Amino acid sequence: MMLFYQTRSHFHKTVDLPNTTCSHCNNRGTLKMHLMQHYTWMFGPIMPNNKYALIQCAVCETKMPNTLWTKELDAIYKQEKKALKTP
């Protein structure tokens, strides 16, 4: 017996980061944190997996890897992740 499944990402919400500066284009207040979650999918969502975030600049559209996040960005991420409800 074979089972086919996928992993898909689900978008939860976007958080504006008005007090941060983009490290690529040096514009202040243009970063947005997109909160996402992976799901195991087989004819519909079966099992939720890990939650994660992407930070992207609205001007230059570069994505900031989590290795370049400051302590403030990491604290905001942990706070928002804790408040996020799994559907």
C-alpha cells in the first residue's frame, strides 16, 4: 500500500515592523514579518507541523534570513508565535 502526501505552507498573518531598518536598502519601517505554518497534506490538511516566519522588505523585496535577526526581532517572533492559534 502506498500513501502519497505533501507538505504545504499556510499563511497566518503579517506583522508590520515600523521600528526596524532593512539591512539591504537602509529604509526604515519597510520590513514585514509573515507568519506561516507547515502542514502535512493528503486530500486536505492532516497534521500541523512547525511554525516559522519570513521577514521581507516592502521596498527592495529582499528576504532577511533568521541568522541576521536582532534580539528585538527574535523577541517579536517568539511573542507572535506563542499567540498564534493552529487552525
